[in-house]
Amino acid sequence: MSAVAEIHENVQGPAVHLVPALSRTDPVGDPFLRTRFALPARPRTFLRRQRLVDHLGEALRTPLTLLNGPAGAGKTLLAADWASGLGPPVAWLTVDVGDCRPGVFWAYVLQALRACGAPVSEAVGAPADAAGVDHRLLSALAGELNDRERPVVLVLDEYDRVTDATVAEQLEFVLHHSGRGLHLVLVTRTEPLLPLHRYRAAGDLTEIRSAELAFTPEEAAVLLELQGLSLPVQAARNLVDRTRGWAAGLSLSALAARESSDPELYLKEFEADRSTVADFLLAEVLKRQPRQTQDLLLRVSVLERFCPDLANELTDRVDAEAILAGLHRENAFVERLGQSWYQLHPLFGEILRAHLRVRLPGLEPELHRRAARWLHRHGFLPETLAHSAAADDWDLTAGALVDDLAIGLLFTAPSAENLARLFSRMGPEARSPATHLVRAAHDLARHDLDHGLPGLRHAEEQLAREENDAHDAAARLSCALLDALAARLTGCPPEAEKAAESAAELRQEVPAHLLDKHPELTALLMTHVGSTLLWAGRYEDARAVLTGVAGAPGGVSTALPRQEAMGHLALLDYMNGWPGRAERKALAAVSEADRPGAPRPSGSGIGRLVLAAVAVDRNELGRAQALIDETAELSSGSPDPVPAAGRALATARLLMARGKVRDAMEAADPAVPAAVDSPWARSHEALVTSAAHLAGGRPDEAAEVLQAVSGDQPVCAVEAAAIQLAARRPEAAFDLLDRVHAEGRTGPAVTVRAALVRAGAAATAGDEVTARKLVAQALLDARRERLRRPFLDAGAWIRPLIATAPLQELAAGWLTPAAPAQGGRTRPHPPPAPLVAVELSAREHDVLDRVARMMSTEEIAADLCLSVNTVKTHLKSVYRKLAVNRRGEAVRRARDLRML
């Protein structure tokens, strides 16, 4: 048997069980066709789906059952399989086109009843005229059915061929007056002309429709095995996604795949328009439609979804509403999405697009262009971009993005990479202001100033010549965003503030609904401004701007600027000596970056750099290295000054802590050109250089380098004071400490180091009482923050002091090992109060708790009834949230935060 014949048998079921010859003829005088009364035989590849058989079982409790689905959905074989399991009488009639005539239809119904062993009496009679039927016959038939002790099940297959409303009315009359004597089952592609709403409201209707008829992935896998293909469930799932579980599509694809050397690859990549699926759909669906309907289907095939107005736009007609409603009603592979929107079945859409190129060559780009213009007018931006790009109309594509004030989506949206790929096809011939803006945004998003800045200037020059353009304000506001980004990348605060002022004026000219629709534009712009101000050392100005961004409305579109703002605020806190606050904000930034749907790559990694610097201050050097390594890809080759300086700061501090002085000097230079010098970046670089000179026995050079450090940088000033003291310049050290502008802004990292510098000076002068008092103060301030590095860097003088009883108790358990209690046991020190509220899901808590109990991944999976891969996924999420890389670090961190 050929593949096509086999699938025809599987879907249509032409094989029949013949019944004994019956002598009567129909009203036309032709003998009854006995095959129309026989249950179709199920082929050897038929799959019984018990869930559907069970649902059909409800038909015996309701007078009317409807099996409604498209061609090839398996309706007929399902009904036949169910009916074959029923006891008699079961009457089966396959409806023919000629049955539209009432006399012929009822003659065949009566003959079906006789064929199943439920004959009606002579009193009912038989239709004599093909065109009509006596009402007395219908009344007599209903009366006899109503009197039956055992009801008759009447299955009318292919009932969609009945198009005469008179026949439908007569059938409803007989069904209504037959009482419990008749169970009517309609197998149809279309909605029958019966008052279904009444039956549905009364609970007298059993319905099985397309969604329920669709094969599940598990059912598809079994069906494929029956077809001779043994495939993984995932391969079956992929095929189900493409065919929407359509029975004929699955079977036809399987038969074709059997002839392929790699069936799994064939099912994944087969071209629908070059398969037997195409032959089936073209013959059973497309060619059955009138010419105008075929034309509409071919034209809307270029769309993912469509409504009547959009379809009319593509056909230059006004009849789409009725046609689409009819196609949906007929199950012609046109699916309703709701609110007057439709979509084509995926395979049908593929086949129609290929057919469009043959029947109407060259029309496809114009259809995309028309669709894009309609979608743009009605505010559907993503689809506008897709269709205008498909038409290679880049002025329209870029213009729609800019007009919608959506250029920020190239930076923040989860689909930013898709947009970048879409516009990467734009050629140099597109020369409108909008295309220049999009190119500039694309380049600047990748920190390519050499190409991005000229493109931005081209756009601004063109806009200056087109001042009366209706969309000028949106384009200029887009320019302001890119100007602010360029200012950030070049470290130029005046240009950033100029862009912010321009944006503030332009926002008054842009429709409010666009600003509300795209909060990411303002959030991005202000993040760039805040970063530039931070670079210039204008901390309070930067904090004010960035705090506003961090509190911007939530949502995916503002996730990146919120994350970036929080990371910058963390750096501000760190530089003011507040490691705990810095850690809280940095973890919030990292958590935002790791949130599902966040843009990739996600930000500059500044949050992790701050966490690394805090880890160095706590002498957690392994953790600091891991965090720095995680930012390597984000920071590599970036001209963004703040993250570059942040990476230099964290790396140099780590190397100094490890005693790698020369490497630290090389790492301390951010190596990025900037229009304005950064006081804090310069100060940190000077500290590393000075420490290197001191370590090399060059105290004078060390002191000279420290001239670059000012009291406006509190953390740097107290570290510089420590170097001056180590260089035996106590007066210079105290002068630096006195010049620190505290004003309540500085935190423990400043006060601890300042106290240790003064304690060191007192110890050198022989004033042990003052030194001990100052060290005690430093220990108290440092314990909550676990600041270990200042004590490790203080010098040899501090060790004897900390070894004394009062100070030893303050240091025990976090700076030094806990002192032994009576009986030789160590006395546990209460853990510090939690610094950060880390949010773990309930399942993540379960996994972490079992990790703390030293259970393996496999044991955790078994204990929680999860897969090993799921446990690994939860562990990765825990690591991200706790900013660690290993199990032991996660447990320690969780205990520090009192989560275990």
C-alpha cells in the first residue's frame, strides 16, 4: 500500500463492514448505497485514545452529541471506534452531498435504522419525493422512537454536507420529540444549523471539538510508534507544536519520515509545502473554497495574526469579516484568537505562503508593506517592525521604532537581541534620520563610539533641516538618550547634563501616552547622567538622579536601568565607607540582573564588582576573585569609565591583599579615556601606587604620590593616612584624617581605619591606653560589618594589643579564632546580624537546607522527588542570589544571613 493510500485509510477510513442487501430504493429510484450504513474499519495504525472514548460515553446521557473538527482530525474513526463498542441498535449514516434534499436525506435515515436492526413500522412510511417529506412521516418517526424501550444511537458522519436549513429543522423536530428513544451524534467539520445553545444550556449536549481532538505529545509518540517510528517524547512534542496535534499532519509526516535516513531530523526540518501534508490541505481545504476566499487566505498567510480590517487592507475588499467567520465556523484551519483576531494553523500557513509565491509572484513584499502600515497606524509596534523589515522598507521600520519612542528597547527589552538581528539586515542605502538613529543606537549599545557618534551626528543634522516634521520631538528625544549615553561612555558630565536638559524640554512636546508606554527611555537617560556625575565625583548629584531611577516603575523594560542604578548606588555607598549598605544594593542589582526575562548581557556587572570589593575588605579573597571573574566578559573592552574604574579598584585591592604589589599597580589604572578626570578613580590608583612604593622601601615616593588624594574621598583619605603613618609621617597622617569631610556621610570602613591610624600613632608613641581604647572602638565598629582587612593591614603593632583579654573577646569568632571556654570547648560567638534580605523561594530553601546537611545532588533530588537537573537549576539560582560559586560558600553565607 502506498504512503498516500495508507494515510487516506488512517484518516478517512474508507474500508467498510458491509451489511446484507436491502431491497428498497431511494426517492430518486436509485438503490441505496450499502457502504454508507457501515461503520468504517479502523486501520492497523489506528490509536484508540481512551480519554476521548470516555468523553463520548457521555453521549448515552445526552440526546445530542457533536464531534466538530477540521478535515483529518480523526473524527470519523473516533466515532466508529466508540460506536463499535456499543450494543445495538447503532445506526450509522455517512451523509452525501445529495442528501441536501429532504426526501433523500430521510429515506437514507430510515434505511440506516432498518440496517441496524431498528426498523420503523409501515405506519411511518417512506418519502416519495426527493425534494420534500410529509410532516406526518416525521411525527410518526418521532413517536415510534419515543416509544422504544432501548434507544437508538444514530451517527451522522460528514454532516457538514447538509446545508439545507429545512433538513436541519426537520432533524431537530425529530430529535426533540423522540424523547429518550434517540441519541443523535453529528460528526462534522462545521457548526450544524441546530439550536445548540438550547441543548447546551439544558445540559443535553456532549461536545468534542478541535482542541480536544488534538493529539498530546504522549499520544503522538505512541502514534509514531504504530507508524514504525520510535522517537523521544521531545521529538514528538516538537512535531505536535508544529502540527497543533492535528491527526492527519502527524500521520502524513510520520509516513514521509519513515522513508528518510534520519526520521527525527526530517520531522524537525521538513518543508511543509513540499510534502503530502500540502497535498492534503490544498485538496481538502483551499480548493474547496470560492476563489475570493482562496485569495484572502493566500494574502493573510504572510501574517502571524489578522483581523477583518487588516485582511481587507491586504485584499482591497470589504468582505473579510464574513469570510473569516465562515472559515472558522467550517474548521477550515482558521483559528479564532478572540476580539475579532484570527490565525492560520501553522502548517496551513506555511503551505499557503509557498502557494502565494507561485500563484501571485512578487506580491509578498507589498503585502508585508501594507500590513506594516496598517499595524503602525493601529499601534502594533512589534508586528509593524517585523512586516516592514520583511518588506525591506527600512525607513518605515526605523521610523516606526523612533515615532513610537521605542528606541530604548534596543538596550533594555528581552527582545533587544532580536531587534538587533532585525536591524542588522538594514543596508547603507537607508539614509533617513530614523535609520541613522537606529544605527547609532546599535553601535553605542555595543560601546562602539567610532561608528556610533558619527551616525548620531548625521541624524541630528538631518533633524535640524526638518524642523517641521510631525514626529520631530520623538526623534529628538531619542537623540537626547543617545547623547547621554555617549557622554557616559566618554566621561563628560557637561554633555550629559545638556542631554538631560534637552530631554526635559522635549518631554513637554511628546504625547504623554508614549512616555507612559516607554518608561525605559527616561530611566536609561537618567542612568547615563547619574553614571557620568558619579564618575566626576559629584556624589550627591549622582545619588539624587540614580535613586529616582532605582525607584522607577517596575517591569521588564526598566529592569536594566534599575539594575544599573542600584549598582552605581552600591558603589557610592562603598566609597563612603558603608560596605553593608553597598552589599545590600549590589545584591539587589545582581538579583535584578538574574531575574527571568532580564536583558542579556545584563548591565555592566558593577554590582558584582562592588560585592568583590566588599569581599576583599572582609578578607574573603576567593569569593572576591570569583565575583571579578564573572564580570570579565561584561567589562572586557568596554570604554564605560565607571565600571572600568570599579573593576580596576576591586582587582587592585584583591591583588594588594594577596601581596602582588606589581600586578596591583598595573591593574589600578582603568585605562579608559575620559573627558573629565575622576577624583575617586585617581585617588584609588594613587593609593595602590603609593603602597607599592612603600613596600619597595621608597617612603618619600609613596608620600609624594599621595598628594593626589583629597579629603573629599573619605575611604581613600583614611587609607592614605595609614600609608603616611607607615612612612613615619604622623603629622601628614593626622592632617589627612582632619580633612575628611564626614558630615554624617561616612560609614564604618572610614571610622575603623581612622581609629586604627590614630591607634597606631598612639602605640608608636608608647600610649598603650589610648591605642587599646581606639582599637576597641575599631573592633566594635568593624564586627558588625566583618571588616577584617583594616586590621590585617594595620601592621605588627596591633597583634599584641588584640591578644590582650579585653580586645581578644571583641575579636574572637570573626577576626580571630574563638577563645576556648571552660572545659576546652570553644565558645561560639553569636553571628552578626543579617545585612541583606535575600529572597529564596520555598523550594530553594529546601534545597539549601539539604546542602547544609551534606546531601549529594542525587540524594536531594530523591528526597524532594525532583529531577537532578531541577535540583541543579535551584542550586544555580541560590548561588546567584547569595553571590557565591560553591556549596560550602552558599551554606556559610546563608548562615551569616541567618537563613539556616
